[in-house]
Amino acid sequence: MIPRVQYVAFRDPSQASHFAKTQAGKSRFIGGGTDIVVQMRSGKTKATYLVDVSDAPGLRGIDEIDGNIRIGAFTTMEEIRRSPSVGRHLPALKEAADVFAAWQVRNLATLGGNLCNASPAADSAPPLLVYDAEVLAMRGDKELQIPIGLFFKGPGQTALQDGDLVTGVRIPKGEGGSAFLKLGRRRASILAVVSAAARIQLSGEKVGTVRVALGSVAPTPVRALHVEAYLFGRKPTEENLSAASTLVLKDIKPISDIRASAQYREKMAVVLTAKVLRTALMRAGGVQS
């Protein structure tokens, strides 16, 4: 049963942030509500106020500005999936949206909600990590820019303080190739057993910029720094990609749960890392040898 709550709506993000701060520990911002309703029913969340700012200007939509793509926090995953800008410049994020839950959920679930829920299995997190995204937020009248690598602090925990309202995500367009893969019991409508994203930009015949990130294999979505360090400055040969992929085991700490064992996650993390690296390399215009 869902407990009684009070619903309040604001069109001014700053006012919403101030209100939520005065009700610290008793308020939650609501977007599509696909997670919060489940959490309230289970007792995981005991909010007294649900704060809705979905009608506030500038919190929804996808725009290309000064070499960046800005996605409003209340933009749905289906809108992201269908966006030509996302498909053209951020294919890994588009691929994550493709396998995000079912169509009905994608039309409600928002990017901001997926991030703020801070699940280790959040589908949007690995792509945003490899794109070096920034989370944009309001703290009262102050605007914040939080590097995505500093945003996740633990399961269900973020760098946000009481009253902080995520307003969007800013992602550099960048160059190179990128890709995302998700392993689950089904293609969609299921939490990831393991997910992985990669981005590669070549510098001549060698790997220049390289980013690799995974989900469902640690307390938070995580960058595979050992994989990145190994590949940087090396030729993107099949031998080097395979060797780099095995190093992902140094970056992850999977657990066993109802979906998979820790050992299975370790094996699949290596497999998915190799696959997304190969796809990212191909999209970057590289050829393995």
C-alpha cells in the first residue's frame, strides 16, 4: 500500500529546491514516478511530499549548444531514444535507451530519475561516464555542474544534498566511436546483469582518448581505469583489445544476487568489455589487425 503523501508543484526550479530543502528527509522530486511509486509501496522511501517541477521551463528537451548536447532532466528515455542528435553524436546513450525497460516505462521514465535513483545497474550511467558528462543541478539559487564521475557515491547515494534538484545533463559531442551493450535475462524490461560502454578516439594509428565504463558490477557504475590506461597510446590490435579487456577485473567488485553470481558477472564483464571496445573502434574508423 502507498502511504499518504502531499503533492506540490512548482514552475520555478529555485523555489522547488528551496522548498525541498526546508522539508529535508521528507520530500522527493518526482519525474515519471516509475521508481518512486515502487519504493514508496515497499517502504524503501518514506516521503511526505512529492515535489513536481516537470512543467518548469528548460527541464525537458534535447538541445545542441556550443559543442555540447544538453538533455533536460525530465526528458524521457523514449525521447532520448528517438532523438536524431543523440543517435548521431551519442550512439552509446541511444543504445542504452533502446533497451531501457518496456515502451510504456520509457515514455514515463526520465533521465534525471534514472541518475538520481543511483542504481548500480542504471542503464544511462555507463554511456554518460564514457562521454565525460556533467550533471547540472540547482541548490537554491546556485547552479551546480557535477562531473558524472563524482556523482555516484553508493547504491542509492549521490553527491546531491537535501533540496538539490537535477536540471539536466551536459555532454560534449566529442569525436571517435562509442557503443553500449547490456546483458540481461531478456533484451529489455529487466535490470542489467552486466552492462558496458566504451568510447575510442584514434590518434593516428594509436588509441588516443579511451573511456570504458560498466554497470551492475560494483556498488556504483564504474570506469574501467586499468583498461583505459593499458590501451592509451597502443595500437588498437585484437591482441591489445583482448589483453585490455581482461584488466577490467581490477576495476570491478561484483556481488552474487538473484540475477547472477559474482563469478558469472566477472566473466561477462570481460566479454562485454571486449565487444564494446571492438564496436567503438570500428565506429571510430579503426581496423583491427
